Amino acid sequence: MKASKMLISTLKEAPQEAKIDSHILLLRAGMMKAQVAGVYQFLPLGLRVLHKIENIIREEMDNAGCLEILCSALQPKELWEESGRWSKYGPELMRFTDRHERDFCLGPTHEEIFTSMVRDLVKSSKNLPLNLYQIQTKYRDELRPRFGLMRSREFLMKDAYSFDKDEAGLDVSYQLMFDTYNKIFSRLQLHFQPVLADTGNIGGNASHQFMALSEVGESEIVFCECGYAADVERAECQHGKASLEKLLPLEEVSTPNQRTIEEISNFLRVDTKKTVKTLIYHDYANKELVAVVLRGDREANNVKIVNILNSNENYLELATDEEIKSLDTIHGFVGPIGLKCKVLVDEEVTLMANFIVGANKADTHYLNCNYGRDFEGIVVDIKKVTAGDLCPVCGKPMQQKRGIEVGQIFKLQTKYSKAMNCTYVNEDGKDIPMVMGCYGIGVSRTLQSIVEQYHDEAGIKWPLIVAPYQVVIVPINYNDKEQKALSDFLYDSLKNKAEVILDDRNERPGFKFKDWELIGIPYMIICGKRSNEAVVEFKDRATLVKEEISSSEAINRVLESISNIK
């Protein structure tokens, strides 16, 4: 491809809406263009990268025996009502009504569609196991779309669904997809970590996420040297033994204007680990107020809470002051003793002794409160695990990192097949619900994750396997006869064997160099003053090493590198 025929829309300055490096570089390098918040158009260079990522996914999914299909993004309300998700999914579901007053949504995911399809097309156990997948555009009405493709309203996704006769079959399908995802992300040269994950709106009883490690990731993971790794939404930890302190009498103490955990611990000169806080939530899905009781230095894990309540994060909010007053307590001094609502108590609190809690009246706390003696509740795990907590497997302190979720797999079991009557006929002639798995990869998010891991101050450093082009030939002056001749020779020698660009633009050399460094082409061959000797400068974008070599050696280096792509 000659540069003069290309749409090269690089930008000098970072767009105002872009805050993280990968988002800035994708826009500056002309890989994509913003249309409205959370919606992007892929330009020629970006689309080539996207197609390469798709093709790697296709190759590995096909190698695993999966079959590709393509469904519509338009989904009828009736199928979502069958699964029970129409009223539960939340405001991220883009809903609309057509001219015939029928309700539809733009699919954020496709469990209902795949289940209904297999229900209609597959009846015999001879057709199982079956794994179908698609690469297709999805839609979610994000409240705050941000960070480019990381959290957008429209995105490209690979979703697959397996159908098996029983749990043993699902275990095999799930492990196959786990291994396949490891192959996909390894081929894409991502630095990633599989972790245990919450099942969220999708449902099921087991899940793993694949996290591209990055400080800008919205997800947090904890991990241990023993191999345990989990998203903090799913992570558990050990607590050690119960306190052996002698239980002291409950004592009321005046704490004027001391509302926060930090204020009360400083006022009473105690460690925050000797305090317990009580948070009041309004669960709009179940139309009730719920108290959450946990150690003062801990954060509540809303995902764990909604799972316990069988609710949805979109319908869970901290209660207002007026709602708190309706429980005969007061904001800043809420405690678990005598609360007239559902009380969830973190299991760690039950191991503590003689801790401080709010007394449910202004400017007052209780000393020496103890679970079981002074209050009770439903004992559950509702805290957010963090670095330093003890591994649930080996008991050693865990570490914490941030990551970008690029893929997730689920054991759905019969959540959808039972609800939607997706069955097969067994040997006894009985209808048996198929056992399902679900497997997603955020294709466009994966693209941006690669940029986040592979860039420098000058621009993107695409791995060769996904680069929009593999090599660019840059004559210092294409109007120079000798430089033009050598550039054309190199281009003709490579164009049928490699993805090559000839920069024939009438621009200054520095301008062209900056363009290609920003765009991130892996190899640059520069034809300059020694063109008459067939000597070029060869620059590796990944290492920034530049050296003078013969034109024939430059050709051989490019072809050898391409031959090593796997």
C-alpha cells in the first residue's frame, strides 16, 4: 500500500475527552474516531488490527471445535421475559418499541438468543456437545462511558455458548474454553492473569475472568504465590481464630460530632480494627432497607451483597438520611443493636470481641459490643478483600494488582435452558434440560488493552502479529532518483510476502518518522544518502534500535520475523 493512497489521520494533540494513554494514542494514531460519547468509528488502520484479533480468535475457536454463526443485535422482549431478565437486567439494557408497539432491546449479550435457537434446532442427544460462537456488535447504555473502548456503549464481542448433556460434559467444555482463552491471549502477546470471578448478571455457579494487567484497569485482583487469584468482587480470605478477649459489659459513651470511623477511632484512641460500622442500603429490587455490618477499616463489597439479596447492583443504593431515620436511628451513629430491618453481618465481625458500634442516637456510641450477645444477623462474606489479607488456600498474605477484563467464561448450568425449555430427549425418552456454558471476549477492548501494554512516549508499539502493517519503507526524499529506485525495489520485493507500506508522500522526513512511530509499524526501512550503495537504515519499533544494513538483509529480516509469527 502506498501512503499517498491511505487515510492517515494522525493528530498532534491529545483529544480532550481522552484521559488514559491507550485511548489518546488510538485517537491520535488515526485508528478510530469518536462519534458520540462511548461510540467510535474504526478507521482503516484500526480496522486492520481489529480483523487480525478477530482472526486469531476464530482460529483458536475453530481449532477447539466451535461453530461460528451470526445473530441479530435486535432481540425481542418475549425471549428476555422467558429467562426472567427483562425486569432484572437494569438500565444498561437499551430498550425501544417499534411502530407495531412491540418491545425490543439491542443485545448486550446473547444467552436468550442462542438458547432459543438451540431449543428450536436441536432435540437429539446425538447433536451434543455443541459450542456455537459469534463475533458481533453489542450495546450497553453505560451511565458514564469512559476510557475509549474500555467502557463504551457499543463494542465488538466474541460470545460463545456450549450445550452439554450433563455437568460432566460442561466441565469438559469449560476447561476446553479456559485453555483456548489462554492460547488466544498468549498469541496476542498480552500480559494477562486468569482469576476467579463473580457471575454477575449472566448467572451460573462458576466463572473465570481473564485480566490484562494494567494500572489503568477498572478491575482489582488479589493473588497469592500458591496460584490462587480472584477478582476482588469474588475474592475470599482467611480470618484466623476468634478473639480470646474476655467479654466486657456493654457501655454507652458520648461521642459528640464523631461520625466517621476515622473520627471515632481518633476520639476514643483505638485502632480502626476495633470498630464496626453499619451501613444502611436501600434494595429497590426487593423493596427493603438492609443493614450491612463489617469491620470499621473494611469496604463493603456490593457485588457480594446483591448476590446474597438476589438483587442487582443497579438497584442497590445507600439509604438517604430520611430512610435511616425511619429505622429509629441517625446517620453517623447507626449501629446493629436493635435495628428493625434485615441485618447482614460480615463473618469477620463474629470473630471480634469488645468492639465499638453506633448507638442509634445522636453523638453516642457503644463500647464492648459483641456479636451473639448484643445483636444477631445473617452471617455472610460481604467485605472487599485487599492486599495483605490471608489467602483462602494457603493462608499467606496476598498481593493486589489492577487489570482490564478482556474475557470471561461462565458455567451457566441450566439457568437458561430450564427457564426457556431448551431440552434434549434422553435414551428413556425424557426431556432433559441442556447444561450450558458461556464464553465472552471483548474484542475491541482487547485491542485497546494491547495498546495500553505496548506503547511509549512516541506512540504505539504493536506486536507484529496484530500490527496494521508489518513494515514501512520511508525514503528521505522520494523525488531523489536513487532513493526512489531503492524504495520501489524494496516495496516490490516485499509487497507479495509482507504487509508493507511505501511512504511516497511529499513530506519532510521528520514528519513521516513521527507518523509511523505514532502509528506503531513494527519495522521501518529508511532509504537515504546511501541508497546508491543499496544500504538502508533499519529501525525496530519495539526496541528503538536503528542500524545500517544492506537492502537485501533488511528484506530477509522482515521475512524471517514474519515467518516466526504463530
